[in-house]
Amino acid sequence: MRVRDIIFAVKFGVALPGVANAHVSEQGFVLLLPTGAWSAAGLAVVVLTVLALALTPQRAARAMFRPRVFRAPEAETLRTATSLLSTMVLGALVIIGLDGPRNPLSNLMPLSLWTVFWIGLVSIAGVAGDLWRWINPWTGLYRLIGPARPALNLPERLGGWPAVVIVTGFFAFLLADIAPDDPARLAYLIGGYWLLTTAALIVFGETWMRQGEAASVLFAQYGDLSALRLSAQAGIGAPGWRLLERPISLSAGIFALVLLGAGSFDGVNETFWWLAQIGVNPLEFPGRSAIVAPTLIGLAGAIFGLIVLFALIVWIGLALVGATARFGEAFAVLALSLLPIAFGYHIAHYLTAFLVSGQYALAALSDPWATGADWLGISPFYVTTGFFNHMDSVRVIWLTQAGAVVIGHVWSVMLAHRMALNLFPKGRKAALATAPLSAFMIGYTFLGLWLLAAPRGA
């Protein structure tokens, strides 16, 4: 055999198709990182937290979340003003969405919704508190022109179920719509939602903001994770202390489970594993329009499956202490302890998107009509993704994401234990009742860290 034939045979053999895990952008570097060791370390932190709480005296466990309460000045006039300003900003964004540039990376409508609101403000809420009560685009206008009395009273037994339905629809749009970042499409959607919420406010009054307006409920729940509360009954304490003061509400617990289930599926549906389940080649992704039905089914399955699994876990815990009669109360209370997990994963999942899209948002703010203007004086401005091309910066990003996941789970373990002390004042009984929940949280830690390192193809 001639040398030329040998070389040809080698080249042909190398070119034969095979199975390979392909990563794009920073994921190529993630493959080279010791994520297995780091994940094991994060998992160990959560396990040690569970063990430490089991040995912590009841008095010390209660003291961890005991707040210091103080009085703060009312600021209703200021809240009305900031809400009115938000209404004007929203109106401008709708106009830009309809009449501005068609490129979603140049139009402030999608950048404001997905980057500033959904990633930025939601992430800030868990640290700084409920910002939405200050900047929502409804209450200011309602207080100026709304009726003195609402036309109808929203039944209290309805709870927050309207918000549960709306937030589920929001996730369905985010994950399954064929063009969720189309500027005009978003402008019509957001404008319509503003009108419907305004109508609901006029009919039901501000009760609708607590029971039906999904963003208000979301910010209120994540805002309760903050250590600081600034209101007439202000206070400061361990992060999450305000969740202990919430009235028991099944719909609030389900809302928290929807956030966690949908947020988790938002990461799962990008992985090679999920694409293999629905018969999609990740290296030849056919586009969102080809997987609308599987995505909706997967989302529904993730939410429903988590609710059923959590209910089973709570029931087993109660059975261990002979208190299954308190299932409804325990389910509603302990579901809120999962909020830090949902919040931590929200930060971890969207961090890389924010690092890039935040730059596009700044550029669009300086030139909202894409005419070459430079309102902020930042020209020349170039969006960079160079930090995804260096091992050192990718390591920092991945560890930050993993840190958010681990901290969220540690936070949830501590909250669940403290909530259980309200249900079962005897410390041993509380620890035993939450043992299955602690095991669930340890398993969920593994899932969250696995998602950060898993190959993605969509």
C-alpha cells in the first residue's frame, strides 16, 4: 500500500461520524473545569448544613430568624410618583416596540422585559426587597383616577390562584413561543396585559395586585427573602424572616412550586439529555417552532411532577411524626421554603445571558431608535463576549453560578427547619418531619449543579 493510500485511509477514518458532546461559547471551557469536584463540595456543604441544624438547639434555631423591628416613615406619595413614572416608561417602551428597530438586540422593548425586568429586577428583589410595589405601572394611576370603592370584592377564598395561572402562562410564553423576543409581538402582549390589569384594578381594587397580578405576587415572594423590610412595620433579620410571618395560603405555596418547577425546566430543556428525549439532534436544532408541543408538555410535566413529589415528601415527613392530619398546613408553609432554591437558580441560570444582553440594553438605551444617536455619550461602544473565551473568567462565572445554587439550597434548608419549628415546637419532631424534605433539597442541589455543567444544544 502506498503512503498516499495510507494517509487517505487515516483521514477517512477520522472523518467517520461518532457520538460527541459539543459545547458552544463558554461551555467548551466548562468541560475542562473540575466541575465534578466542585459539585461534590457544594453538595457536601448542603449535607453538612442539614446535619448541623439537626444538632442545633431549638432556641438557637429560632433566634437565627428573629428580626429587629423599627418604625419607618410612610412614603405613599413617593410610591404613587414612581408608579406614574413607570407607567410613562412602559408607554414609551410599547411605542418603541411597535415603531422601533426590528432587531431584538437593538430594541428596548425585549431588552427591557427579558434583561432589565426578568433577569435584573427579579434578581435584585431577593436582596433589596419588593421593588415592584414602588415601580409597578398601575397603582399610581389607579390612586389618581380610580374609583373610591371597587365595583366587586375579590373573594378571599380565591387566594392567589389567578396569579398562579398567569405566571404559568408567562413561563409557557417564555419557553415555547416561537418568537418571545419579537419587539412588536411583545409590545402588543405587554400593552394588552397592562390594559387587562388596569381593568381588573378598577373592578376589584388593589386586592387584585395581591391575588391576581403575577409580577406583584412574584416580587412579594422573592422580596420576602430580603433581610430588610422598609414599611410602616419595618424590620431587619436573617434573609427570609418575613416568610415566617406570611399567612398560610395554599395558592402561595403552589406559586412558589411553579417558580421552582418552571425555572428548573428552563435549564433542563436546553440540555442534550432533554433534546434526546424529544428526538432532536442538538447539532441540527430545527428551531423553536418545531418543538412547541414537547416544550409545553415538558413544562407542564415539570410543574405538576414537582407538586406531586413535594406533596409526597411532606406527607412522608408528617407520617414519621404521626401528624398527617396537618398535611394542608404543612404543605402550604414548607413550599415557601423552596423559594431560595428557585431564586438561587434564577441568578445562576441567567447570569451569562445578563452579562451579554445587559451590554445590548445599554447600547439600545443610548440609541433607542437605532439611528446612530448617542444619548449616553458612550460611543464608540462595542458589545463584548471575550470573557467567555478565557479559562480564568469562565471559572469565575461558573463558580459564581454554583455558589448561587449552593447558597440557595443552604438557605432553604435553614428556612424549612425554622418553619417546621412553628409547626412542631419540639425540635426533634421538627427535624424528623423535615428529614425527607432535606433529602429532597440535597438531591435538588445535585440537579442544579449538574445543569450548570451539562452539555447544551438549544
